Amino acid sequence: MARTSAIPRSAPQTAQMVGPLRGPIVPSPASSGSTPVVSGSMTVEEHPNGVRTRPATEADRARCFELIERLTGESPTDRWPEVFSSHLRGERGAVVVAENDDGILGCATVSYNMAIRYGGEYCELEELIVDESARGLNLGRILVQRTLDDAKRRGCAEMGLYLVPTTEGNRGFYAKLGFEVLGTEMRQIFD
């Protein structure tokens, strides 16, 4: 299975400015047009087509699980809520949702891992799901760029993802966002 990795070198930025979870709005690199709105304790970024991205909340759990279940074909287990809650706290991961006035249209999950070779964290894109009804709004690109921006702000050294046989067709999509193939993944799955 191919592993695509590295922080994209030439991917376009989506946010003009990014607000931290609390505090003043801080400028970020060049933009393709989204606008941040600080709402309570979370940053909401406005994008074209009336789409917003933001960190998920507990109220988003059922919809996020529904989307992940569609992606994986697996029903939620009793461990999913524990992992979701941990991601909401930003301990070892995060969940970002894309929404419009009609509701959540997609989500992306990432994990944060530590490596001595980086002297800190790196990020992995774990799940990326866009509802079929929202295809054509560039939500996949918007969600990936938001997770890249968040990982950079967090100080991650790089961001990677795994392409498996069912997602190998997405290689061109990720290449357009600046990802490149970096070796081959080997894995042993435990029961």
C-alpha cells in the first residue's frame, strides 16, 4: 500500500487569517479566499459556496459517525465515542467538519503522532468523507487544506496519508494538493 506523505510545498492556502481557539486573530500565509470567524471557543473559517469549516463538537458526533460508517462500511463500536471525545480535546487527533446552512456536509479526521526524528509531532489524515449530495463544492480540497493549515499551526513537521486499494484512485487529487509518494507502508493488523 502506498504512503503519501510530506507537507505539500505548493498547495494553495485557504485562510486569509486564522483565529486560535481562544484569543486574537493571527494572520496566516497567502489565501484563496476563506475568512475566519471566531465563534465562542472555536475558529470557523468561511469558504466559497457558503461553506464553513470548524472543529467538530460533541453535538456533531452522530453525523460524523454516519459519514465515517459510509466510508468504512463498519458500524460504530463502543470505542468510537472515546476516540471522538479525545479528538475533540486535541489530545492525539482532531475532527474538522465542513457545513453550510443545511448541516454537516463532510468531515476529516487526523491523528497526531510523535517521532524522535522530527523532534515532535507529525500528522496523518485518517478519514476524509464528503456527503454525495455535496460533491462538486470542492469540500474534499477545503477539508484537506484546513487540516494542513491546522497541523502547521500546531507545529507538526509533516502531514501524510495512506492510500489503500479502495482509495488508490484518489492519488491524483492528493498530488494536486502537493502530496508526494514517499515509500511503502507495511503493517500487521491485530485482532
